[in-house]
Amino acid sequence: MNESNFRGHCYCGSIQFETVGEPISTCYCHCESCRRHTASVVTTFAGFHVDQVKFTHAQPASHISEDGVIRRFCGECGSPISCQMKRAQDQGEIYLYLGIFDKPEKLRPQFHVNYHESIPRLNIDDDLLRDEGLARFD
């Protein structure tokens, strides 16, 4: 496996994946939908083209949320796996939660999205761009 390929798995190991190549982007998301899906005040994603990601064991379960996002999770342990924008222009991209990668430290976030929905007292001290919308999705 070369340096630009990554692996990961859910909490119980039922869902395992491998990626090929560098991600499209890596970002923090502050939207309410992601917070509720992960029970975390901020989420972090690595985005890939769908053909860069291969699930090597079981396939994740999915739910289409009210905001049109396909949210995937492990049907055994419940770990959030990914989100994918339902809109046609984004069908070819999948965003994997950074916390399920074997080496998340190798994927450094590049910017923040939906920063206007951030928790007011949350202070992330970095100099990354803070986009009010979905920079990669709009």
C-alpha cells in the first residue's frame, strides 16, 4: 500500500475500507445534520471520488436524511461511516469521517464548511478558511 492510499474501519470492524489516491479535500463540518449524525460538535471528513473507495468486508447501511444527504453507518455497531450529497452534481463523491481511518493524522483538514452553524463556544484555533456554506458541494 503506498502513501496516498488509506484504510479504516468502524468500531466493531464489520465495515472496512481502502482508498486509492489522495482525497479531493479534507474539511471540518459544523452543520447541525452532521452533529446529530455523529453526536459530536464538529465533524471532519476526507472526500474521495466514489471509484477511489472500496468497502472490503460488509457494506454500510444507509439513511437518506431530510436534507438530501445519504448517511452511511455500520449496521452492527452504529458507527457513522460517510455522507454523500444526493444532488446530481455530487453523486460521484463520498465523504468518509476522519475518525474511522487507521491513520487520521495523515489527513490534515484544509478548511471549515457551514461555519455559521458552529457551536458558539467552540474555539478551534487555526487559520483555515471558514466557509459559510458547503464550499465543495455548492
